[in-house]
Amino acid sequence: MGKFIHAADIHLDSPLRGLERYEGAPGYVHNATRQAFDSLVELALEEQVDFVLIAGDLYDGDWRDYSTGLYFAARMRRLRDAGIPVFIARGNHDAVSQITRSLSLPDNVCDLWQKGPQTVVLEKLGVAIHGQGYARPAVTDNLVRDYPSPIQGLLNIGLLHTALDGREGHEPYAPCTLSDLLNKGYDYWALGHVHRREVVHQDSPWIVYPGNLQGRHVNETGPKGCTLVTYQDGRITDTVECHLDVLRWTRSVVDCSAAHTPWDILSILREAAAQEMEQAGGRPVVFRFELTGASPAHGALVKQEEYWINQIRVLLSEESGGQGWLEKVKFRTTSSRDSLPADSQYLPRGFLLRYFGELEEDEVLLEAIRAEFAELKAKLPHDLFVHHPDLDLDNPESFREMLAHVRGLAASQLIREEGSSHED
């Protein structure tokens, strides 16, 4: 019986987006990808695995800090000293990495060919590893077609960085179909590129995306880690998902319709945060909350957004013992008075609500507004938008969210003015 580890999309030293503004943040915030990789190395040593597979994107693009490569080389020496070889198929990020091209690695690391598929036979283990790395960042060819036939009598493993026939949020690199993989006759396909764990096919062959090792932003939620695989007599006998991340990201949509005051909303968030912290198993958690629903608390919220954001930060810190971090709050509540009829008393707000309702249905007008905003954005410094992906006007969803936020702010202002006129 033997074991190996299948990992991918490590993105060493990639920053955690959304936490840059936290000065004095604990080391796990700044070194999360390294700590997760340390856990991978420890797992390999503890399980005494026969080898480690990395299915691409070891590095994070055109990263020029050579301390990243020196760190990786040091960890590879630990595995070499334990007799554990490592096989890497470069991904799109590795293809542009300065480190990949210039850093010498210990002799237990095999960087598979990029100009064509390579087969490495581990005779004592009865294993054949077939793989090919990226020679350039954007590989649009079906690499699988040129992979060799399986070697009879051995456990055949395919190592590949691919989006298969398409995965949401990922570039369609090295495209291939499920049938392409099945027809090769391999026993296990160790895939990379998709950052969420997915077992594409189970048994004869196993086709697995392990997901990335550490979530780096709010779109990479949930547990992260690698796959520990057991094999015997030329077949896979078991696969285990191993969580190695040092902190978790979570997105929660919170219905605030029953909240009468912002303090009621804080109570709701306290319960939601407690559940997420429990599921994280003692790890720190980074939260994004989206507050929704028609609520009497809406006006007080949007009037002092920054104040309530800081109150939520305090709540998370207190409830988690300093282990809870706030990435963002999206205020998507509406006033519980929005549904009132647009008669003479509510004419301004009625007009506003009708206008935004019509706007949401008018794709031509939406595109014209988006284009005007894009022109304005082009005149502003690029650095202004680096840490504000929600201002990506090329993203239709982000643009619609921005309009919804404007609608809520305008409606709240009109409600306050209506209240003032009633008092007069």
C-alpha cells in the first residue's frame, strides 16, 4: 500500500485581498499561503507519502520576490531528506513567474516538460506519472490528446492544469472534455486550475480538483487544502480531503426585515458569526455580510454606514476572541416604507422608485450609463481601484449592485425629508 498527496493552485505569497488595511494584523494574515504550505509538508512527512503532485500555479504570476522561491526550495529539501519526490506541472501563473525560470531547486523536484508530455516511471512503486506544464501563460490547446497511453501493470496518473470544458471564474486554459480524460485509460487525474474542490469523476478513473491550498479572497470561501490518495496493486483505494488552510473566508446574506433598529441587526450578525466560527474549527474567519430585506432599520444604517461597519468589526473581534475579521459589509436593505403608494404625499420617492424599476429593465440605458461611468473611471488613478473590485464597471453584476446602492441612499434621503416635512 502506498500514498501520495495531490495539491494545486498554491499561489505562494499571494496577498489576502481585503485585509491589506489592517495594520498590525497577525502573522497568519500576511503569511497564510506559506503556513498552509508548511502544513502540506508536515502532512507529507507524517503520512510518509511516496510522492507529492502539484498540478500548477505554485507561484502567483509575475512575482519577483526571490524569498518566495528560497522558501519553497527550503521546504523541498525537507521532503528530499525524507526521500519524498515532488512532481510539478506548471500552470498559467508559473509560466510568467520570474522565479520559475531562474531558481534552481533540489534534485527531488521534477518540473515536467513544457514542450510536450513527459512520463516518469517510479518502478519500485509501480507508478507512472504523465504530465505537461505550460510553456506560456495562455494555453488554448488540448494537451490531453498528446498524453501517452497508459503503461500496463502500473498505476497511471495524469497531471494537468486545465479548466476542462469550462469552469465559472476560470480562464478556459488547456481545454478538454471529460471523455478525453476517461478515454486515456489512466487510474487518477490530478487536476489543477479550479480553486474549489471538485471530484469530477469517482473511481476508474478518479478525476479530482483538490482546490487551492488557502483561500485568498472572499470569492474563495470554505475549507481549502489537498487530497491524500491511497493506492495498492495498481488501483486507487481511497481519497481523503485534508484541510490545510489557516483561515477561512465566508459570505453571508443576512435578512434584516425583522430588525427594527441597527442594534437588532447586530444581534442577528452575532448569531451568524458564531455559526461560521464553529464550522471553521478554531481557525480565524474573514467575513463579508450582505444585509438585505425591507427593514425599519434601513434609514439609520445608511445614514451612518461607517459607524455601523466599525460596530460590526468590534462585535466580530469580541465574539471571536480576536479571530474574526471583517472584509466588507454590503448594505442592500431597503426601507419598509418603500412599498407605500406614490400618491401626492410620496410623489418624489414614488418617481424615484419607478425610475429605478424602469432602469433595471432597460439594457440600452444601463449600458449608456455604464459607458459614462467607465469614461470617468479612465480619468482617475488606476491605484484607486486596485483594492476596490466592487467598482469594476465592466462587471454587469457589480454595476447593478452599485445602482441598487444609489437607489437605497436616495430613497432614504427622501424618507428623511418626508419625515421633516411632516414634523413642520
